Amino acid sequence: MIRLLFTALMAVLPLLAQAPSSSASGDKAPPLRMPDGRLQSEVILEAEHAQTLKDIEDIKKLLSEVEESLEKNNRHVLSLPALKKLEEIEKRARRIRSRMTRN
């Protein structure tokens, strides 16, 4: 009798392990949608892409200003405003890299 129960239990255990659980962490919620029906993740990606393009344009502008400053001044001297612009370029480049690696 005990042997029969043990055999039945051993036959049922693999089936129980395969049965989906309602509280399992593998259950995925449906993707979030915006009121207009678009996926929230797509909207976020589009906004980040637009921000990246804006940052790149700003970097180009700052870089041209630094280049002008270098051409006007002595080749061994960089003005304080030019240094601040270089720091801003670095900051924006880090933001772009962070955005791109996060996705």
C-alpha cells in the first residue's frame, strides 16, 4: 500500500512541477499601452531618440564654439567659457551613452 502511494506520488510530482502557478514570477503582465493605443515602451523610446538627436545637435554647436575660441586665442590658452563648454559636451555625451546602453 505504501509502495503504491509512493509510486503514485512520484508519478504526480513531475506534473505538478510543470503546472503553471498563478503567482509564478514567470507570468508577464500585458504590455502597457497609452490612451492612443501605442505601446508605452515605444513612446519612451521615441522620446529618448528625439532627446538624443537634440543633445547631438547641441554638442555640435558647442564644439563649433570651442573650435572658434581655439582659433581666436593663443594655441596654449583655453578660455574658461570654452572649458565650461567642453564640460557640457562631456555631460551630454555621458547622457547619450547612458540612454543608449540602458535600452
